[in-house]
Amino acid sequence: FGTREFELAKTNDNGSSLRDEAQAIVAMGHEIPDDYKSLPMPENYRHCWSWFGEISRTRSSNGFGQNPISYSEIDAWSRLTNIELTPLEVSAIMRLDSAYLTIQAEQIAQRSKKK
């Protein structure tokens, strides 16, 4: 689910994403092609997706791109929000972060090739 969402959010040279293009297709009265469709979010995963978004918004960068979310950042977020995460939830957030950074790196590489 997460990887697909990050792929749909990638922007092209015009600054539009696959998600933007899907919305334009629907606005024209057409059905969305499979390449533009989101995957259904597993219900028991919804809270991890939300938490990932919260933690991700506070990530640092290093001049070359965004840094991975660290365990200490997750721990600080957990303490500040008074949300106790299970090891499985921490693992889910870390896997989401890995997928996010992979998609971001691919997008940066594609843009570098075009220059």
C-alpha cells in the first residue's frame, strides 16, 4: 500500500503527479486506468500510516535529500504524543519510511538524468 501511494505522489517534469492525472481523467468522465489506482489501505494499518505522516513531517535533510526517520525520532514522537507503539508498529513505520525514501531517490535520479 505505502509504496503505491508514494509512487502516485511522484511528480513529473510538469509538477503533476499520477494522482493529479487520475483526477483529471475522472473529471473528463473516464474510468481510472489500473496504473493510476491506489491500493486499498488495510484497516489495521491506518493508524501506522497516519503516524508515519506525522513523524515524516519533522524529518531532517542533509543537503542531498531527506534523512531516514530514526528510532530516536520515533521514540521522541511517542513520548510527546503519549502514544505507546508496539514493536510491530515501529517496524511498519520504518518500512514505510524505507519505501518513501526509495521512491524519493528514484525521482531525484530521474531528474538528474534529464539535466
